[in-house]
Amino acid sequence: MSFVIKHWAPIVSIWVLVAFLAVFATVTIAAEERFAVFGMLAAGSLALVSLQHLVVSQPSETVRQMVYVATGSLAIILIATVFTLLV
């Protein structure tokens, strides 16, 4: 159980950060400029995973965590983009 929590903690924390920043961008930034910010959020989430693996140095999990973070972050950004387009 400890391995599962240790494995998912960085992934979920990045998802929470991306969700918070997507909501913050949706509330505070003009609709025309949000799409660039959403792209920066996607790139930043992958950069955070890379940075985390530089510090922790567990290369066996790097690709898997990058895929999970990218998939979750893009899903969050997709929801924020659809909301921006509909509102």
C-alpha cells in the first residue's frame, strides 16, 4: 500500500496544481489569452515530472509517470478549454 501511495502522490499533486492553475486562469485571464496559458500548463506539468525525477533519480518510473501526468493534465486542460469555448 505504501508503494501505491508513494507512486501516485507526485502524479496527483501535479494534477491538483494543474487544475488549480486552470481554474485560476479561467477566472482571471481573458478568453483569447487562456489557450496559450493552457499550453504552458501542459508543458509545465511534464517539466515538473522531469524535475522530480532528476531529484529522486528513479528512472524506471519516469516514462510511466510522464504518461499519467500528461494524460491527466491534458484532460483537465481539455475541460477548461471546453468551458472557455462554451462560456
